Amino acid sequence: STCNSNQLQSNTNMTADKDFTFEPVPSNPPIVEAVPTPAPDFTTSANEDENPSDTAILVGCGLAGWVVGGPFLALLTALGGNWAKKKQ
């Protein structure tokens, strides 16, 4: 175990003995100019996304109603039928 610690110490001493020098590299800073960006082009497709037409709202809500309301009414009918059958 003493041999391993001596080897480790000698390795660290070898790396610490190396002399590194750092010299600054002369460089000119890049010249950056501010360039104004053009105004965004508003097209009719962007406005349609933000302001959907009445027809689009009716169609979308109708489809959502069919997806949610259809299974709900089927379950309600089935459970209501069982409830009415047990009541008699």
C-alpha cells in the first residue's frame, strides 16, 4: 500500500512540475451592427386561426358533441333500461 501511495505522489509531482504559460492571442473584436427586422407579414391564414368563423365553431363543437355525447347517451340508455327493468 505504501508503494501505491508513492507512485501516486510521484505522478502528481510530475504533472505539477510542468510549467505552462498562457499568452493572450491578439484579436480584433468583431464589429456588430444592429439591423432592424422587418415587420411580420400578417396574412389571412394567420387571422383565420385566431378568429375562427361561426361555421368552424359549429362544426368543431358538433364533432366534439358527437364524440362525448354519443357514448354518454348510450350508457344513459343502457343504465336507464336496467333501472326500469328492475323497478317492475
